[in-house]
Amino acid sequence: MDGGDRNIVRLSPAQRKWLERGLTQPGGKLPLFDSDGRKISQQVVKKCMDEGWAEPWFANHLKPDFMICKLTVSGRSALQEQVSS
């Protein structure tokens, strides 16, 4: 094989922005809100979790509808692949 069938990671701007914020946080914690104070889109969170770029960290007993996630090794790799491309 010539490597042409390798999956290419394609992060949307919203996914990239959210995941990048985990790079500087202890344990790779991902924020619940964007820099303007709006809740991160559930679509962004779900897609990143489906792709393995983020995973649940722990349950938020005060706000069960707020998923607290952390960046995964795959998420870090996806961000790095985008920079390398």
C-alpha cells in the first residue's frame, strides 16, 4: 500500500478551538463554555467524543446536563496532524 488510504483528520473550526483549549489545562480538561461565555455546542462535544478526541472525565452532580470532558491522546494527535498538514 502507498499510504493513500490513511484516514485524514478533519477538525471543524469549532472542534479545533474547543480541543485546543484542553492543551493548556491540567489533565487536558475541556471547557464547558467558550471564550464569550456561551455553552459549548453539544454537537461539537458529541462529535469529538464519537471520534475519540475527547472523553468524559467525571460526572457533574450540580449540572448533570453539562458533560465534563478531557482531551484524549487521539485528540492531541488530531490537533498535531492538522498542524502538520
